[in-house]
Amino acid sequence: MTSLALALCFTPVAIFLAPKIGAVDIPKDDRRMHDKTMPRFGGFAIFTGVTASIAIFMVPGNPRMLSILIGGALIYILGLIDDLRGIPPKVKLLGQIVAACTVFALGVRINFITGFFSFEEGYTFFSGASAFILTVVWIVGITNTINLIDGLDGLAAGVAAIASLSIAYAAFISTESQAATLSMLAVAGGALGFLPFNFHPAKIFMGDGGSLFLGFMLAVLSIEGATKSAAVVATIVPVFVLGLPIFDTAYAILRRILNKKPIMEADKGHLHHRIMAAGFGQNRAVLMLYGISGAMGVAAILLSRRLFIESFALIGIAATLIYIFLTSPGERK
């Protein structure tokens, strides 16, 4: 509740400050869905709410949370600079790697994965270079999934909230530790506190500062929950919960490679763009994607309880909807 209340209080402040510091989004091309200058300083409210909540309630009992907050501050500053002045994609990627390396150096890392789908419980452990590469790739990858789906009013904030709530609930029913649950609830609170101001018609955007921060916190906090009792939550559940943005990111990379375009170059081929092109308005498009994210979240929770049939049935429904939305109107039958 603390992060939600703070985000609610600080978002109007962000709306007021944005034009004064130049944190505005001016529609320069047809890729953007808005037609007027918009403040994009909402990440400030999300960052403030989540960071304050974790600092007050989590850091005293779990000092490693301070390492996560340091990494979160670095990634937020990187996004904020991009919002204010613009950063070349390669430099932004390098900054994300630096933030990931920082939390790794401070002790937040993927040391093992669980043999969840095998009949015997077991773990594959990592050390040295393998743990470093896996951790950095995971953090940078998930960080960018939220950033890349931030194309419609309320989409990134809503998906991040659904993902963090799903992981929090899976952690609650799967582990003895409260750390993963409470920290994910803080992330959900920050996103939900910002969402009323960001849902269409939006009064403010979160900007790269907000989307990178949300993605980074989802990635890093899921790693922090990786105790042996929480292995399922840390290694399996986040992948399924974030299935929609992960798929959209992978599809975008493949599309750009096939079209011989830079991987980091923005375009209008994302899933939300295709739904809009099919004639749905922003609200309906966002609600459809909320529905897919929600189905994936429930599937992840069922998976954490080893209810495989129910879980994969929901995943199949979500995959069918994604296929329908990806096909052009002329190909629908």
C-alpha cells in the first residue's frame, strides 16, 4: 500500500515538473499513438513509490535489498537521461549491462535452476562465468521486455502490475520466505498507483525511466527470491508470467533481423500496434493484452503447483489469441 499511495501522490507532482525540466514526449513520427506533447516523467513516481517502500520495509531485515535498490537507481537514472536528452541504443544497452553487472557484483545472481519438469527434484548449479552471463542476460532481457511494450496508454504499467502480482502470489503459496512476496507487491503498488494517470486518455507517460525500472526490478527481484524453497518462483514462474512481453520482444528481434534492420530500431510491428491496425481502439487493445497477461499469470501460478494440464491449457488459449492478433485482417477467416 505504501508504494501505491506514494505513486498516486507523486504522479501529479511529476505531471507538474515534466515540462519545467524538459521531460516531454513530442510526437515526431507515425509510430507514436498520441498527437500532442505529453509529459513523460511518470517513472519518477513509480521509482519513488517502489524504492521508498522497499527501503522502509525490506532493507532493515534483508540488507541485500539495498544492492537491488542501487541497481534500480542506476537503471532509472539511465532511463531518465534518455527521456531528457536521448541516448543512442547501443549506449543505453551498455548502461543496462553496467546496472546488471553492479547487482551481480553485490551478490544478486542466478546460481542455479531447478529440474522442475523432471520426476526427481534436482538443481543445476552455476558458478563463475556461467552464472555471470546467465544473470546479466536475464536482467537485460527482462528489462527490455517492459520497455518495448510501452507503446499504448496503460499497457506497460498494467502488464507489469499483473506480472508482479502473479509472481507475488506464486511466491506466497510456494515459499516460506516473505521477501519475494513483499518486494513484488511493492513493484505492483508503484505500477498501479501510476496507472490511473496513464490509462487512456493518458495524462502522463512513464518514459524510459519508468519502463526500464519496472523491467529491471521484475528481473532482479525474481532472482532474489531464488532460495531452494523458492526455485520454482525464481526460475520458472517469471518466464511464464512475462510470456507476453518476452514473446513480443523475441518477435520484434526476429522481424528486424529478417527485414535487415537494426535490432534496437523502433517500428510499428509490435503486437499492440497490430491490434490497433485491426481497428480496435487503445482501451480495447490494452484490455485484450491485459487478458492475455492475466491468463499467463494464472498459468504460471498453476504451474508452480505442478498443475500442468490446467496451466498449459491456459497457455494454449493465450497463444491462440496472440496468433489471431498477429495475423492481418485480410488473413482472418
